Amino acid sequence: MKLFHYCSVLFSLVFVFQFSNGQETYSAPKLSHPDSWSIILVPDTQTYVKFERNHGILETMTAWISENIDPLNIKMVLCTGDLVEQNELLVPDGRNGNLPSRDQWRAVSHAFERLDGKVPYILAAGNHDFGYKSVENRKSNYNNYFPSHRNLLNAKALREAGKNIDLMPSLENAAYEFISPQQRKFLFLNLEFAPRDTILNWADGVLSQERFKDHTAVVLTHSYLNAKNEHIEKENYPIVDRNYGKAIWEKLVAPSNNVQMVISGHIGAPNDFKAHTAHKIDRNAGGKKINQITFNAQAMGGGWHGNGGEGWLRIMEFLPDGKTVIMRTFSPHFAISPSTQKMSYNKDAFNNFQIELD
């Protein structure tokens, strides 16, 4: 086990050393151990799809994922939500997007269509995926474009589905089971933006099931931490039945015995990567570490009306020791051209680190 730890530390040191010494030679991402597997984390996609000119960047991201399923042994893709900028906007204003909502949903749907039948993906539903502009109500087009039968690999992993505002089962709230190559059992729990009390009760019921008691649970939800690594206590949205980050922590995550990761997006500031990220470690009621990770990029590359996030995604490599996870932040958008490949790896420590699962 120590060998795996030393290898991962050495890999991280080499990675940092190369950049600190100005080395700009590009090499495509690869696993640090041949028996590792990976999850790809895609940040909020809303600014890619609200402008037609940005669609190609999101397409490049999912095409890169498709091409690297085997080289990086990708077993799962997660997206932090806000799939679109406006869920039901008929007339765009030309400034905060130049496409009506139907075309935005079609764009994000087409980008992920490339992964259907190749790898399972779980997409969080963010505040912009409800209402007409931003969660004025709980109505969403999510289920119209991402139904349970769309990706057969999702359907195969699906174990439970919560009910949307119309009391119909849909994937805004869903539980998926995955067994890693090292036979570690995972339960991925997808929760809607600021989940309702009924949804948190449903999620707690899923986590408490006997068949999942020994699983490593990963909660995916759109909004959870702020850039100060704190649980979000309050946000100004016109919904009443809602639970923001601190309430999710207190009502669901902290009392659990099996949640070990929480992944979210939502936050950001123009061209400031640190404002898009957070990482907080606490322990659950079972005494296990919970790595709570926020990753977004939507205001990189020109702010809220820029290119959508410069193609950044995060590679989460799970080492064969069964506990070590290496995080690297990479942009397929920069990597496709020799003139920009030197920019394809983010060099900041908060975007390149490792965690350990209990």
C-alpha cells in the first residue's frame, strides 16, 4: 500500500516540478498507474450553450472524453449542473445568450449524446435548469432531454429515482450503483438544486438501505460550498421548499455513515479560477472523512459572457490502492492546438491535489 502512496506523491511532485521550472513540453493526460480508473468532472455548461459560438468548445470536451475512455479507463462522467442558462426562455436578450432555451437544451443534449452507450454520465440539475430564467419554480425540461432510457449504461446502473415537482420519477434525483475495478462499491446520489425536504428524506432512505450500507456514497448536487470552503447557508432564489449547502450537510451528509464525497459547482467570478473552486474535509456520523469538492469554470475565458469556461474539466484518477484519488485540471480546448497546448494544464495547487477515501 505504501508503494502506491509513494508513487502518487512522486507523480504530484514531478508534475509540479515540471511547471515550476518552466517546462512547456506537452504530453497528453495519462494514468499514473496502469490499473487506475478515472471519473471526469465537467463543470457548469450553461455559458457554452447560451451562445451558439461557444457550442464547439463543449463538443470538444465530450469528444475528448469519448476518445479517452480507454486510455484513461474512464468509468463515469459527472457534471455539476446548470446545463443551460435559461430553462424556458422564448426570446433571448442577445446579451446573456443569443439562443432560446430549446436550442440550449438541444446543444447540451447533442454534446452528451456522443457518450451514450460508451460511458455512464450523471448530470446535476442546477438553478438555471428550472423555471424560465433561474428557478422561479421547480418546472424543468431536464427529463425531456435526459430521460432514464437515453443512455443504456445509465439505465443499467440506475437503482432508485426520486419524484420531480409533478410527482413523476426523473433523473434530477437518482441513485446509481457502480463497482470499481478493485471491487469497491460506489453509490452515486444525484440531487436537484437546493433539494426539497421530501428529496432529502428520499435520499436518506436510499443511503440507509441495507444493500448500500457498505457502499462508498458520492453526493452530486449543484450548489453546496462557497469559495471560502464554507457550506452555503442562504441564497436569494424565489423558492420556499429548499435546502442549501449547510442544510444538506446537516440533514443528509453529516448524519450518514457512508457518504465520503460531495461534488458541486455553481460558484465563480470572472477570470478567477480560485473563485470557482472549494475543498472542505469533515467527518460523517460513521467517523469517515467526507471530501467535499466544488469545481466550476464557467466565467473563465471572458466572464459571464465569454467563451464558457475555456474547456476546463477535472480528471479524477482512482489509484489501485482503493483509496487514493489524484485530481488534475485539464482543457481539451487548449490541447487541440500546438500553439496553445502549453496552457492545457492548470498549474494551481487548488486544482491539482490528491485525496484519500477511508
